[in-house]
Amino acid sequence: MPESYPREHIEDLVDDNLEWNQLHDMMSDFKDADRFQQVRDVLQERVDWDDPIIIPYADHLYVVAKPDGRWVIKCDCGHEFCEHDENWKMDALINVRDSEEAYLEIYPEDMHPHPDYMELREFFCPGCNTLLEVTNVMPGYPLIHEFEPDIETFYSEWIEEPIPTPETESA
Amino acid sequence: MASSEDDPTTQHDAQILSIDAGGTMTDTFLMDSNGEFTVGKAKTTPDDESRGFIKSSQDALEDWDLSVEEGFPDLVSTVYSGTAMLNRLVERESEVDVGILITGGMEDTLRMGRGRQSYTGYSYSDRLHVNTHKHPEPLIPRNRIRGVRERIDVKGNTLVPLYEDDVREGVNDLLDQGVDHIVVMFLHSYKNGEHEHRTAEIAREIIDERGAETSVMLSSEYYPTLKESERLNTVTAEAFAAEPSRDQLSNIQEAVDEQGGTVGVRVMASHGGTIDINANELARTLISGPIGGMIGANYFGQKLDYNNLVCTDIGGTSFDMGIIIDNDWQIDYSPEMARLLLSLPMVNMESVGAGTGSYVRVNPTFDKIELGPESAGDQVGVSAVETDVETVTVTDCHVAMGWINPENFLGGDMPIDREVAEQEIKEQIADPLDMGVYEAAQGVIDILESKLRNDLEAVVTGEGYAPSNFKCLSYGGGGPVHTAGYTKDLGFDEVLIPEWAAGFSAFGCGAADYEYRYDQTTSIDIDPDLSMEEAAATAGEALTEVWTNLEQKVENEFENSNIGRDEIDFQYNILGQYQGQLNSIDIESPVGRVDSPEKLEQLLDTFEEGYRRQYSEEARSPELGHTITQASVRGVRDVVKPEIPTEELQGPEPPADAYKETREAYWDGEWLDTEIYDLHALQPGNELSGPAVLEGAATTYALPPDCETRLDEHRVHHLTTTE
């Protein structure tokens, strides 16, 4: 087990360019000690803004530290959704497929759920229109707040590092 | 190289040659008519395996001052096993292109595989975690698989006739793609092969018309067994992996002929016998596990009158266990190879990824010692200074504890540095855990041996057996150093260690019967309300017919090698169950025909007896009637087998020249003066008590302080604990 993988290997991991056996080895082995920081560095380098990434939140989304001390959820296009402990889906553009017609745009005939039982909700970024998430739920089901990370505990007890701030990152 | 004795002046006639061509090295085991043996090694030559084979044989023969030309004419038995076939499967790469015709709608059978295939062959933790599961790459790409409309049901009735135009179109398309073999697999063809046979006729016509050299292989001819996924995998493996090896095997035979040999080369097959290189079904020589040891153990048991054995084999990478009851092994009908489930009969063994070369590491999350699953294999460990192993292994721990003599590893062929072992154990294991070096090394051995003990107990008691009814046989190069540890307190009747433990698997290959075996899925019901006469006239006739057909196939295979029917011993087996059950039990039939009431009754009585033994008297339910789910025929022909040595018993005191020295070794937290003996210089009848270490050419037998050993007249050690 390497204590730390080379930078290129982590970039391939982020880009999903690893062969299955490489990926399998990584999963089966003890975890490399600096995986989180390395992945965070790769992601940080790829975005066009300077707010330090605190954690990757979901595909295309991050929790970042703002100069005024707030932690917000931000898309890689730069659009900022909300505070890190709020539900970003409330601020997303939502397309709801709840009719036969809307389902048939993307499903073959007879291969989709019945619109009375299930609707498809597609969440888009208002900044870049990227499809960020899809949920398939009963009509009327609330927008669930799925993930509220405990950032302080993660940094203090899991990786034992200080939480990035705009000052530490630019230094 | 290692050999059974050191006096080169003795005349030897090389009788039995068994060769194991591995990925890197080709090992040879040579035995003479007195049961004395020698071992040779050479690099494997993948382009033409016969060169490596000759070199390795030469290396072995040199120990007896013989050249290949002098040695080969005396050979009476030659058994070859190679990994080339298995490698094609593992690498998913073959010299040939294969196309498939399959029942329309089932074209994705290979791609979908079985759920189990997404994790078979993985380590325990990778099997548990879903994120490490992944379906293996199919052997054949989707564009070489064509559907044919047809359907036969589970009873063999035609539901949809064969659409012959689909066959023509599919064959032409596959030929356009230049395939070398066309595999045909239709649903339930094991029950009714008509559609497959008609398909073969049409395909061969087209192949002839087009002047192609493509061959056609039918699943109903090769592996007529239930479960289409396994059946397709197996016939495909036959075409993809086994057929290309025919040339290699012919080269080996030619090499033998050229050197004046007159013996036919045979290949080890998964069912536990050897078959001719011209056999129709070659895929069954794909062997992934070390079944040679099981065959050797069974032969050993038959010769020395041990009926029930638990076989344990420790090598560099794995611990393999198997059970022999009443001098027969159990068969696994759906073994896994290269992450594919196949429909082949294979000698059943359980394997766990722990061996003498297993890596030892400290899990940084939990601060505890973990073993494997990866290993240094034949690279031994960090103390083997000529290798580039960086992680401590189990063997390194034994070296540090003084159990293994650094000067004598593999007879001194592998230089070992004890200081390196101690230093690395300190840095990698002891310091992070705040322990002493020897304490840590002892901890590693304890963890390994308790793991092996648990696995072994699970294999025996998990099957419902009591260890006290078994003798535990220990072999493999790494076996005897651990035997006392992993058999401790399990309550085996006896623990046996043959002196030739390191060469036991190769010995087993030499001891394998010349045997063909054919199996066929059946669904023959014997209803409870029938009289024995009625049952014999219906079910009895049906089973007899299946057996007769299988017998014919066995006969045909032997005929390929010019062996007549009168030289073959037939044995008849069934898988049977009470009607409505899910699992069948394996029964060796006392009769080869059941078309009369008396004979059928004998078979049913044998089934009842087998059921009683496996489950209990109370579990028997003959009132439900019986179903025969599979019929098998084994045909065996006598071959020359290795002799088990028999020597005159001497006194309990070992001869003076067997004693080598006294050195300190670490046993259970203490450094004790330990007597070191030459394993091969001990005499039958000698008794030793621990702590002692018996050093052989390729193995080390460790005798802890509370143990005793006695060497019997067959050069087999009997290990006991003193209480």
C-alpha cells in the first residue's frame, strides 16, 4: 500500500480514467493517508474561482469558504446556491416529468413509471444549466435535504487538519 | 536440485515423469521404479512449451547422471499440466476467434453472466463489499454472437421449430468475420440436442461451400448439463482457451518421441484423472486449484489403508483443504476459474488466501496485524535478499524466530538474511505496535495459525463431520512448519506428515488414474407409487440408456489412444434426491445397469444408505419418491504409479548422523535450546520430542515443545501432542 499515490494517479481517479484493476486495488487496500487532500487539490486546480474548497459536496458542487467567513454550496461554473447547511435543491431549476408525454421524451414506450405513481425531478444549475441530480419520487413528496456534512468533526477528528479559509489558501 | 537421496552412484531408471509448466517456471518430478525421486526446474517457454519441458526434464535427469536420450526411453508414464490454457481465460486473450450461435433472445447470456461471477475469486472482504463487485469481461464480443429463433422446453419438447434461415444468416455473418470456431448453445439442449445437431449440419454445409476451415462445437455434445450460463462459458472456454493448446501438447508429445520415448503424454484433468492429449474435451484440463495433492492423498490413503482424510496444503500463497471419505473425494460440479463459472466436474477443495508468503501489515486504522490477501508467492519474503520483496511475510517471521535455518532454505538455493528479517519486522510491525520483534513475529504466526485452524474446522464440521473420524494429512512446502499449530486442539484422529511433503502435489499428479469422466443432466423421476418392476421398466430403462451413451463416449475417448473396452474399468454415478428437493447427493452406483427390479433396488438402497450417512436416519423420506438429476460414467485404465516407500523399522533413537546441531529458537515467548535434525537422515521407527526442527531439502518440519513425532515404515511422520 502506498502511503500516498502520485498526483497523476489521483487525477486519473477523479477523471475516472483508471483501469478496473487499478481502481480495485485502491479500494481493497488500506486507504492512502492523504487521499482527501490530494483529491481536493486536484478539484481546486480545475475550477476558475479562488474560494477554497472545503469539501466536494456532489458532482459539480462544492462547499467553499467565502472571505466573509460563510460556507456556501457552489457549482463549478461559479454559481452559488446557499449556505452549506441548507438544501441547495430549493434554489435549483427543476424540471418535473409527470405525464406520459414527458416520460416518452426519454423512455421507450411502456418502459417508464406510471405518472400517477412516480414523477421524475431533474435539478439544473441556474448558472450553467448542468443537470446536477435526478430523483424519482411520488407526486407531492417533499424536496428532501439529503446531505448535511459535519465539516468541523470531519476536519478535527478524521483528517486532523485545519479547515481551509481564504487566508490559509492564498498564503 | 532437491532429491530423495544424495548418492549419485545408484543406477536409476526414470519411470514416472510429471511436469508442471507454470507461468514462469516449469517444474519436473521424476520417479524411478524404487520410488526414489528427483526434481528439476527450467524457465517456461510460452512460444513452444516443449523446449522448457525438455530443459526441465534434463535438469531433473542430470541428478541421476542421465541425459534426456538415455532417460526418456524408460518412461512408462508422463503427465503434463500447464497454465497456458488458464492464462488465455485469465487474460481474455486467445490466438483464435470464436463466434456463438445461441437461442434468439439469449444473446446477452455471456455479458450478464451470473450474479456470483461479479465477486467469485475475490478476497473475503472484496466479496462482502458491493463496490468491489464487477462483472468480468465476457470472453466473446457481442458482435460475434448471433441469435437463432428456436425453443425447446425443460422436458425436451419443441415449442418453436428451428428457423433455419436464421442459422444460415448467422453462420454467414460469423464466417464473414473470419471466426475459427462456431459454438452452438441452445436452451435445454442437454435434454434434446436435435436443434443443435441440425444447426451443425447447416453450418458445415456452408463452411464447405465457402471453403472455410471453421469448426463447429455443440454444447449438447461437449457439456450436456443444466444451467445455460455455465454451459456456454464451458463450451466457449473449450474453443477459446483449450483448442489452441492442442498444438502445444502435440509439440510436447513430439519432443518425447524425438528423444526416444514411447510413452503417450497425458494431461491432468479437473475430475481428478489424467486424459490423453487427443481427448475431445480438453477444457477439463483447465485446472485452477492444486488438485494434485488431493489425488496423491487419495492414493496414499488407499495404499496405507487410511479411509477418511482431511488434506491440507500450504504453499506460498494459499491454504487448500479437501476431504476424502471412504477413499473418494467430493466433486464440485460448477467450479470457478478465471472468474467464470464452468460446468465441469472438479475435485472439490476449499482455498483461503493465506500462505507462508502472505504479506504481514499493520492496519493503520485499527492498529492490528493483518495477513494477505496478497503474497510474495515464491519470492519468499524480505529476508530473501536476492528478491525485491519489500513487505514482511510469514516466512520472515519464522526466520527471525530461528525456526527456519537461513543456510538451508530450499536446500540452500535461496539466500536468506536473518538480520534483514529482524530489522524489517521491527520497522514494519513491532515498532508501530510498540512490541518486541520476536513477540510481534510470534503474534503473526499465532494469527495465521488460528485463522487456518478456524478455516479447517469450518471445512470439516461445516459438512457435519467430526474431526475425530479423520486423519489430517499435511503437505506442501510450507505445511510442516505450521502443522502442529493449525491442528492443535482440533481433535483429529491422527496428524500425518509424509517426508516428501514438498513434492506431494507432483507425486499426486504421478499417482493420477488414466480416467475419462462424462456427466449428463437428467430428470428421471421414480414415483413412490410404482412397483419396483414398473420403476425398472420406466426410470430404470431411462437411466440405463443415459449411462450406456456416456459409456460409449468414454469408450470413444479411450479409442483415440488405441485402448480397447476390455482394458477399461467403468464406474457409474448419479446425483439423486427425494422428489421436490433442491439439492442432490452424489452416489456411486453398485451396478452399471438398472433395467431390472433387483438392480434398481440395489441403487436405491445405496442412495438411502448415502442419505442416512450424510443427513440422518430421521431425514430419510422415501415416501416422496426419487429423482435422478445427473448421471455420470467414469472409465479408468491402469497406469504405473509411484511407489510409497516401505523400509524396515529401527529403534526410536535417531542415528547420530541425523543430528545436525542445537540452536536457540523462539517458542511461545521463550528462547529454548532446540535440536536440529536432517529430515531425510532419520530412520523409520525414530521418535523425537519438541522443541525440535527437522530440516529437509524443500521443507522444514517444526516440532513445538509440547509435541512428539514418530517416523513410520513408509517415511510418514505421526505428530502427537503430549499432555
